[in-house]
Amino acid sequence: MPNNPLVEVKNLSVRFPVYGGILSRKVGEVKAVDDITFSIGRSEIVGLVGESGCGKTTVGRAMINILKYIAADVEVEGQIQYNFDGSNVDFAKLHPRKMREFRSRVQMIFQDPYASLNPRMTVSQIVEEPLKIHTELKGPQRREKVITLLEKVGLSEDQSGRFPHEFSGGQRQRVGIARALAPSPDLIICDEPVSALDVSIQAQVINLMVDLQKEFDVSFLFIAHDLSVVEHISDKIAVMYLGNMVEFGESKQVYHQPRHPYSKALLSAVPLPDPKKKNRQRIVLKGDVPTPMNKPSGCSFRTRCPQAEPSCADHVPIFETHAPEHWVACPIVKEHE
């Protein structure tokens, strides 16, 4: 893990209780995130990938400490340590009232640009709102910064008085990016920010985010299921399966030389755009993804893993170093190296 990173997630677990029966008693729990560890360095982009329902979005929400607002009885364990100005702040232990002073430091870009913008506010009001809350800027200064931010994301001053319904999906997501950048955050959590957009628009938004990341010197956690997008934008890639992190490392290493069997299967499904090159041999996984309410013992991937051995049911794999800056949770991979 990088020295003195911006944020360190250590042994993070998130569980949602399930209630049933006449008296609505707790009958089980959904292990959305199960003991994961990774870090994000300063000015670094980390891509977080995995199948739908693997816990990616829950990780992002835990890192910005908004899970309690979504489900009051959610159980969060572990540490989410931010290094702000030389002092460590653990968001996992921080009371929601204490979060206000840190909200400007960590922002989020949401998946659905049609639902994440207030339809009753103009674009300029949407971008100006975080400036009102988190900065001491006066009205004219705020207005000037709003126009600057809109121009940075490819929108003009003439469009600032319009409402969200007057924009396309790609333009709305640009407004969301401008809003996230407004309070000058250290980290922006991007929750599948291009999945709701047309493919032609996705490339424009991705390239815009890469340019803005360099210009504003901000870190990104980029959550997505499109591996080609993640490889293009990320410095490092983290792979999740059923609430567990199975691989984490440098983008080129994970994308071109995956070690974990699940990462290999995931990447084998990515088509190669060059017609002269043969596509990778597809690895087809058998069976269905188990329910997070009743995960398999030991390795959660063992019921679908083509390399599984009987011993995989005994212990949860340790997340350990397999190469410099490359971590994998699979003892079988280690034995065959």
C-alpha cells in the first residue's frame, strides 16, 4: 500500500440486518462488504470493479459515511482512515454531526444523472449550493466560481440559468462533476458515473474526468463494471466478489496479468477492439452467484472457481502480497507461482 495514503480502508465490513416474522425480529443479515482492505494515494485513481451486487456501491457509501442515512440499523465495522492535513480521521467512527466539517473533503458523483440533480434548482444553483455550505465566498465570488466550474466541464455561462430537464444525460453528469468539484475535495467517489450514458457520451465524460483529475489534483475512487473503462482511467484496480476483495494492484498488472481466478474470468469477457487480434479465451463460470445472506464457508468464490480444492472451504483466504504493489486473496495461486 502507498506510504502516507490519503485514505486507508482497513478490515471494512458492512452488514444489513434482515427482519421477518410477525414481530419483525432479526432473522439474518446481508453481508454486503466482508472484511476488505485497500488504500488510495494522493492524486491517485483507483478503479473498483465486480459484478452487480458485489458491494462496490456500499464501499463508496461507507467511505463517505452516508450509510446511516440510508439504513439506520446498518452495522459498520473496521476503519476508514483519512489523512487530512497531517491528522487522521476515522469516518467509520465519526458521528454524523461531526461529519459536516469534513463533507467538503470527500464528494460523490452519482450513477443516475437524471435522479441526482434537484429538478427545482437551476444548474448554477446546484453547483453553488456546496459553495454556500462549505466556503466563506460571497455572492459575486460564488457566481464567478460557478461559471468557471461550468466552463471547465464544457458548459457555457448561457446554460447556467437552465433547469436539469433541459439537458441531455451527458450534460447532466457534467453538472454533477462540477458540483462535486465545487468545494475543492481531496477525494471524489464516482459511483458508476457513465453507466447510464450512451457509449459515445461515455468516452467524452471519462476523458473530461481524467483531465479534471490532473488539473485539480484530486483522488478518485472509480466504481464501475466496465473493465475497459476502468483500465483506461485507473492507476490501480481493486476487484470484488460477493463482498470480498479478491485482487488489488497496479492497473496494468491486474488488467493484463490477473492472478485471481475470478479476475481472470472477469477479464476474459472483455472483447478486444482490434479485429486482427484474437479475442481472449472466454472463461465461463458455472453456477449462480451465492446469496450474501448465506455465503459459502471459506473462500466465497470456491463454489464457482475452476481451480477450487477441498481445502478452500476451510478458511477465508488471506489478502497477501504476490508481487510488488499486487495483492491477491488465493492460496492456490501462491502455491503455483
